[in-house]
Amino acid sequence: MADVILTSRFATKDSHTLASYVADGGYGAAKKALAMTPEQVLEEVKKSGLRGRGGAGFPTGMKWGFIPKSDKPVYLCINADESEPGTFKDRYLMDLDPHLLIEGIIISCWAIRSHDCYIYIRGEYHSTYDVMQKALDEAYAAGYLGDDVAGTGFRLHCTMHKGAGAYICGEETGLIESLEGKKGEPRIKPPFPAIVGLFGCPTIVNNVETITCVPWIIEHGGEAYAKIGVGKSTGTKLWCVSGHVKKPGLLELPLGLPFKTMLEEHCGGMRDPKRPLKAVIPGGSSVPVLTAAEMMDCNLDYESIAAKGSMLGSAGMIVIEEGTCMVWTLAILTRFYADESCGQCTPCREGTSWVNDILWRIERGGATPKDIDLLHNLCDNMMGKTICVLADACVMPVRSFLEKFGAEFQAHFEHGSCPQAEPVHI
Amino acid sequence: MESKVEFRPAPLRVPEGEPFRLSDAALAEIERLAPRYATRAALLLPALWMVQRQQGYISEASMRHVAAVLGVSPVKVYSVVTFYHMYHESPPGRWNIQVCHNLSCSLLGAEKLLDLLHAKLGVGEDEPTADGRFMIQRVECLGACEHAPVCQINDDFVFDVTPKDLERKLDELK
Ligand SMILES: Cc1cc2nc3c(=O)[nH]c(=O)nc-3n(C[C@H](O)[C@H](O)[C@H](O)COP(=O)(O)O)c2cc1C
Ligand code: SF4
Ligand code: FES
């Protein structure tokens, strides 16, 4: 069945074990790929139209194609840092089907001619780390990793690497710095990692979900994958739904389904019928917020969400009900960026905490309407002026909240602080 | 006027601590991993995790030891330890209760959990209780928002936490 590709084995007993994976035909795609040339594998991935699932949506085949021909080692880094607020899909993939990721790694490394892969996993995923490490040990013991992968002579080593609590290590060059044993401070680009990455060598950084799509693409062909979804949004997508819905959780849906269908049929609607939908943050906390009206006629694919002025991002969808204070919500969102800025760029280091301070002042008292001008001014001085896009990720929520929920900010000024006794119903 | 800056306070100095040496097993593990990386410095995060597992926190003595083992400068180790939130620069409580305060958890009651913890334990954030049993930490999104509100107690997730669950935990954990 084509509409579930990544989660099809989640309900299987002991789905995380090698025995169960192989019994379901696992590692067949890897064997198929290793009998193809790397160029043929790359061609299939290009044909699939697969786009990176880490947030930016960059075409995966095209990115792999940027690796220059040289004698230098090539590295693959799996981005399992999963720290974008609202996002929890990679945890499920690694917990419930770790061998799918390993098979994707084998195929991807073959395509880009890499012999060393690192899985950079966020420090907080302790038990997931153990599941992944165990799966790697099984794969080594069965000869799917090591000096002679599946008897083909292909050498591939794969190593778990644990982060230690820093959102910025999810940014691909921050991740590379962290892997090198440094503070996770993003690098100035260009050069891009495909040219100068880990240890100064060509490097591809891909999200967990991106790589787990690869075995299906090789097994069924890029064209079959491209038939799922709509337009340039090919394939299925994992959605992480949290917030005020009746049934929060992980969903795999073909790209292009209406949000309304997702909410009503898959999430059981809002949790409290007296409090209808107010707003949705569709792609992790770093993307512009959309109002209920914008969302209710929005389809869930890259282009449709972009047409509404937001982004699919990491597909971490935070659903907010009527009666939630949006000033308070934005103060919580921006606190994260203030806390996680790596501090290299002045506009980001100073701007994120300044913005956050102002928002708490509006929420708790002591602000004046002039602070709105100051917020806009700060946003103008942050957006597009920094080494990485963390500063932009703070600006986008701020601007969209001010634009769409400006009246609530005014009400705070008139009241002197939050007019609600409780900013949220619990 | 209340304008509360919501940062974790960074300690000004890291305690010197007891003389420190990684266990033989940990040192062997470092040598086993070394061929996987192009530089020894790349083993810094793994080595610091080993220190924290062995000693519970990362003292100044252990930083100098790790610097010597990996051939990097002690100040570089210090800069890395202080950059990452999960490395403890002083001994945490036996049970480190980490409450996610990001949006999905806040929408469903994270602040109530924090209020309860502070009231019950009588300490602020990042300071262990006098008996060394507990510490309260605010943390960012733990990647489990479908189970909001979420905590981690030491290395383990606690999902869909209610104030009642938390009270029970406080009694259970010795
Ligand atoms: C501040 C910041 C944080 C990021 N965090 C993550 C993350 O946790 N996981 C992830 O896969 N990508 C994250 N990204 C995106 C990565 O930089 C990169 O685009 C991605 O890993 C590429 O993989 P993909 O092409 O497979 O999506 C982040 C980007 C930024 C700017
Ligand atoms: S924008 Fe912020 S997080 Fe990104 S490099 Fe600059 S200071 Fe660091
Ligand atoms: S917001 Fe708390 S786990 Fe994601």
C-alpha cells in the first residue's frame, strides 16, 4: 500500500529487531542498490523528487549531486538532533524501525561514495540511542555494516554520536562543528558542507526521515514515489500533531491532503468543542503562524502552505484553541530562541533575548505601545543579517503574530498586562 | 514592573572536584572509537558523557583529564562543557526532574507542574535540595510533544504528566 511507507512496520511485534526487519523483506533494497552503480541510485532518488524532511525541503538528489569528484573522504551525517519545538517524528522512526534507517544509510552512502556515516542524535533521546546502537550492533554482526557490506566488498562504518542539549546543533554546520568536538557554532556559507564539511571533507547532512524514504524509492523506483503526493511535493510525510487536539500524535499522510481532513478524521477534532480552532503553527515553532480561517482551507504540502505565507518546515504542527493568549504564546516561543542562540552574531544574541524580554513585559505589565515599534525594529535588524537562520526563525513567528493577532497586543496595553486570568485553559 | 529574564543562570566557576581519572573501561572505549574519527578532538562530546556517567557532573579536574587524554587544551574543553545544556558543571540532585516548558507542554499545563515542584521541594531551578535528592530544571522541547506535558527524570521520559503523577513520583524516588 503506497500511502504508508515509513510507518508500515510500526505495529509489527519487535519491529526494531533485525529478525523482524529481514522477515519483512528488509535489506532487499540495499542489496538491489549495491548491484546498481552509484549514479543509477542517485538517478532514482532524483526522479523520486524526494525533498529534505529536516525543514528546508531541499531536493535530496540534487544535494547529493553537489559532491565533487575528488580523492577526499566523503561523509554522511544523519541529523537526528530533532530539536525543533513541536517535532517528534524521528524518535518514532528510530525507536520502531531502526533498521530502515540503517538500510537507507547503506544505500545513500553507496550513492555518494561515502564509507563513514555518523548518526548525530540529540542527547535527550537516551533510550532511542540504545535502540539505535543495538540495531547497529546487529547490522555489524550480520555483515550489513563493516569492511565488506553484504559480501560486496563495500566498506561502510556507521557510528552513533550523542549531542548534549543544544538546538543549534541541528543546523547542519553547527552539527558538523559539534561532531568535530567543538561548540555547535554554525559556519559561514559558502562553502557548503557538500564541498567543505566534516573534517574539511565533502559532507552530506540529511534528516532521519529523508534517509528512511530511500529504501522504498530503490525498491519501487523513483517514478513510483513521485506518483504519491502532489506536484513538487512528492511522497508521504510524517506529521507531528500536538497541542489542543483530541488525539495528538504521529501521522503518515500523502502530501497534499486538506488540513481539515487531518484535523477532523485523524486527530478527532479539537479537544474541547466549546473552544474551536484559533491558530496553527504548521511546521515547527520557527514558521509563521496561520489563523484558523487560513488553515481550514489549506492543503498539507510544501506549496500550499507556502501560498498561505508559512512553511511546512519540520511538520511539527502545534494546534491552538480559542481562549489561548497569543502574547503569552509568542513569549514562550521566543524564549526558546533567546535560550538557544549560539551567540556568534550580535543581532541574534542580543535580538532574541530583547524580543523575549519585551514580550514578557507586554504579557506581565510594564510595556507601552511603543514597544511594538521596537519589536518591528528589532525584527528588521535580525532578519537575514546573521550567519544561520536561527535569528530569522525567531523573527518569523514574531512578525506573523503581530500581524494576525495585533488586537490582542493592544488589549494588553489597555489592560496594563494580560487581560485573561489564565493565559491558557488547562 | 516585572521583567523577569528567563535564562538558566550560568555558574561563574566550575568546582575543582576530586582528583579525576576516567575508568579503564571508558579509556578503552575512547581508544576503540578513535579510528572512527579523523581527529581525536572529535571524541570530546563522547568523552564528556563518560565523565558525567562516572562522576555525575563535570568538574574542573575532569576537564583537565579529558583535555590530556584527547590532546586538546583545557580551555577548549571548558568552552564546550559550558556551551551544552546537558553537561552539569556541579553535582545535580540524585533525581534531576526536567520539565519541558516549550509551547506544546505549556499549552497543557507545564507551568502548573513547575509551580508544584517548587512549592513541594522549596528550591529554585538548577539547585539541588539540601538532602541532595532532587533538582528541578526547565528544559526546552524534549521531542515528545504528543505526550505533553512531558518530563524527564534523569534519563527517562515521563509522559502526559499530571500534578498527581508528579507528587507520587516525589514520594517514590528516594
Ligand atoms: C536552527 C536550526 C535548527 C535545525 N534543526 C534541525 C534538526 O533538529 N533536525 C534536522 O533534520 N534538521 C534541522 N535543521 C535543518 C538542517 O540545517 C538541514 O537543513 C537538514 O538537516 C538537511 O537535511 P534534509 O535535506 O534531509 O532535510 C535545522 C536548521 C536550523 C537553521
Ligand atoms: S544566527 Fe544566532 S544561532 Fe545562528 S550563528 Fe548567528 S548567533 Fe548563532
Ligand atoms: S513542547 Fe514539550 S516535548 Fe515538545
